[in-house]
Amino acid sequence: MKKNAVVVGAGINGLVASNYLQKNNFDVTLIEKNNYIGGACIKDTIEYNKEKIFYPKGATVLGMMQKFIFDQTGLKKNIELFYPKSPKLVYFPNDTEPTKIYQNVEDLKRELKEKWNEYGDVEAFRNDENKVINYLQKIYEKGESPCLEKAKDFLGKRITDLWIIGSAYNLLNNYFTSEKTKLYMGMTVTESGPASIFEDGTAFTIPLMDSGSIFHGYWGFVKGGIWEITKQLDLINNELGVKTLLSTNINKIDTFNKKIYHDNGEVDYDILIFGTDPLTPSKLLDDKNGLKKLESKDLIGSSGKVTAFFKNPVRWKNASDKDCESSFRFIFSNTNLDEFEKSSQETKKNNVDYSEGYIQIYPEGAAQRKMGNNEKLDKLILFTKNFSFDKNSNDLSHARDKIISLLSKHIDNIEDLCETKFLTPKDLNEQFYFPKGNIDHMTLTHNQNFNKRTFSNNPQENFYQYLHYQDIYYCGAGSFPCGSVAGTPGYICSKQIIRKYA
Ligand SMILES: Cc1cc2nc3c(=O)[nH]c(=O)nc-3n(C[C@H](O)[C@H](O)[C@H](O)COP(=O)(O)OP(=O)(O)OC[C@H]3O[C@@H](n4cnc5c(N)ncnc54)[C@H](O)[C@@H]3O)c2cc1C
């Protein structure tokens, strides 16, 4: 007989878990408190000349998803993708032209030597990183939990120590001589929150962020917008028979009788899976000790996002190559690791509201044009560090103005900017329920990364178990490997449940 699985939270992880469970002998009920699905992978609109313009409210770019999840869920039938093959472009202060981050390692070595005086071993860095990525992709697909001993068996002690156990600072200094190369290669350590590059375990975030296989570790775009991923997955799941309850608040969970009481009735479960933030299950289970334990973790986020709308396609300065229109770009305000560390830690301590670090620019509008989706306005997404947690975007207009001013140095038509939308970590808390505004729910620091990224009291046996609760699991963005529109935690967790109950 089929078992009843109740999944709470219709973000990418809840949707991926529902998909696999429903196909593997579970009857799935998906409970979502919003009146829409998608979580942080949804669209929003602005009105321009009385027309609606859609844009990605939370997540923008796809990259960490595994190709096998894209294929096996059925998403590949309905979704068109694109990723830029042109080099990424990096601007440091006072650069008149950008440094090109070529995909080809020989071209990259030449460029980094010429522009940044890099005399280290770029090739060894890429080769070793690829070994770690290869290992990660294998454990993802097998649905294995992260384990240091197994990593050492596969990768050897040197690579495991350097890339998984060690600090980002040591890793970067091991391969590179130029501070600019170290900054560029290491920036993802603070992708979601103010992790210190000196802390053990932070090296791991670097290969982690490149461990998607949908674009071979690169990042790209979804035709229409990234929200098509959650929208289409919901349609696929409904066809499979997943019952989705929207606008549904859970009032009580009876773990003895395995019953959930919600606004519109009750539902029995054999297994219960949370694809929410990690604190919500404790609140719903009325587990004060559990909540206290989780609240003491390092949860803070420091990333924000400005979406900039332009009346005409953005014209980049020094854009000799038309192909680079859809390249990812990076504007750094820091020039060495010490400055990088100082600006990320300053906001952590709430010393300042905003400390310039770096801006990742996703050319959403140009990418849509490449896919034949010509929209009324051009869009740039400016994913930016480092904000403190205590202010909404309304209180930080000076930070938004600074971000636009940094951008304006590199484009010729800033006068075409007609609208901006801005989110700070506090806005992420209010709009997406991220406990402290962190897109990974917990900072990727040493006791919260790789094999420590679990909420289970029994991680050896049951990595995705929630605290001590038998048959209750957590697979949201706070669990291994991390957040992102990938659904990897949802997949590994459901795979382990399917194995357990087979
Ligand atoms: C501004 C921003 C930019 C980002 N950029 C990118 C990007 O470009 N690329 C990328 O890959 N990732 C990006 N991310 C991260 C990515 O969006 C998230 O990691 C991912 O969407 C998380 O998915 P999830 O399913 O774990 O959780 P969520 O998407 O947060 O979904 C959780 C769901 O649970 C529901 N829920 C919560 N509490 C309850 C309850 N009590 N009862 C019922 N339902 C409940 C919520 O309403 C929500 O629908 C970004 C995130 C943000 C906010």
C-alpha cells in the first residue's frame, strides 16, 4: 500500500521532493501557506506605460541544478535554457576595461597574467576544483549524505583538507599570487552571508557554487524567467497526482497520531517533510528547545538585490564584442582579501548598513533576447554584498544609489534607467520568511558546511531527519548542499526516504 507523505512548502525543494516521492509509491500532499507556489523562485511585476513587465522577484539565474533532476522531473520537456559562453567580465576600481574570465584555461592563464599579474597555478586550481565538483555530482546523483571519510577515500587527504576542511584564505593562497585573482575566485564564500574567509570549512563553498551540472558548472537563464522552473514543476506534479493545498496554515502537528491539523481540515502522514526554512518545523512542532538550539546557529544573511529596468538595451562601455552583451559581469570595490574580509565582517557586526564589496550582474534582458524573448524593457539584476540585517530597502536608498552609481561608470546609457526594485536581507526575511535574510538560511561557515550542514540528531543514520523526530525530515535551502534553484536537498532527502521505505 502507498504511504502518505506530507510535504510542507512549495518552493523548489518541496516541489522536487514531491515529484520523486509521488513517482515512488507515496501519496503526496503538498501544503503551502502562500496562495501561490514557488517560494523564492517567483515573478513580480512593474507597470511601464500601462504594460505589465515581469521580473524575477527572488532567484534569477539557474546553475546549481543537476542535469539529471532537470531530465528526470520532466522539466526538460517544457523549459528552454541558455547560458553565455562568452567570457565573464570583471571590473576592479579604476579599470577602464574589464578582465575577461575565459572558459578555456589557456586563455584564462594568459589574461590573468597580463591583467592581474598572476603567477600562480590557475590550471592546478581548475583541475583540483573539477575533482571536487566531480565527487559532489556523484554523491548528489547517488543520493548520498556528505561524509568526510568517504571524501578522503575519493579525493585523497590533500584535496579534502584543502578544499573541504580548510579555509578559503588558505585555499586561495595555495594556488594564486595575485590578490585580484584570489578575490575573483573566492568571492562566492560570502555569496549568501558574511562567512569569514579565515574560518575552516569556507573553502568548500567555492567548488560548491560551481557544482551544478545543468550548464557544466556555469550559470545561465530560463526563457521567460526562472519562475518557469517552479511553475512547470507544479504542473507536472499535479499531473502525477500530487495534491497541493494553497493558502493553508498548519495549526498543530500531532506526532503521536501522525496527524496534521490545518485551516481547512486534517491530514494523516506516514512521513512529513519540510521544504521551508529550518526554524519553521520547530515552531509548528511546538518544540521550544529545538527552536532555541537552531536560533543559536549562524543564520545571518548579507546579500541584497537591485533590479534595474532600462528603456533601451544597456550599452556597455568598451563592449567591442557584441557577444558579451549577455556575459555575467562583476564590479569589485575591494582590491584584496583583507578589504574583502573587512567589508563583509563590518556588516555582520552591524557597524554599518552597507559596505561596498562586490556586485554580480546578471544580464536578464539580454539573455531573454538571445532566447528570442524580446521584452519591452531591458533588465539587469545587481546581486550585491554587503548589507546589514536590520534595515529594509526603504531605509537604504543611499545604498541603492551607490550601486547604481558604480554601475553607471560602465555603461553609456544610464539615462535609460527608468525603474529599480530593491531587496535587502530584512526584506528577504519579511517577503520570503528567511529567518535572518540568508538565501541559504544559514551562513556557509565551518560548522554549517558539507557534513555539518544537517539538522539531524542522528546524521550518520538519517542525515535529513529533523532533530530527534522519527519520520520527520528537513530538505529546505538550509540543508546540504545549500540553497539555490536546484532542488538538490529535496532530491537527496526524497531518495533516502524512498530507499528507507522500499
Ligand atoms: C533575492 C534572492 C536572489 C536569489 N538568487 C538566486 C539565483 O539567482 N539563483 C539561484 O539558484 N538561487 C537564488 N536564490 C536562492 C533560491 O531562490 C533559494 O535557495 C531557493 O528558492 C530555496 O528553495 P526552497 O524550496 O528551499 O525554499 P523556498 O523557495 O523559500 O520555499 C519555501 C516555501 O515554504 C513555504 N512555507 C514557509 N513556512 C510555511 C508554513 N508554515 N506552512 C506552509 N508553507 C510554508 C513558503 O511560503 C515557501 O513557499 C535567491 C534567493 C533570493 C531571495
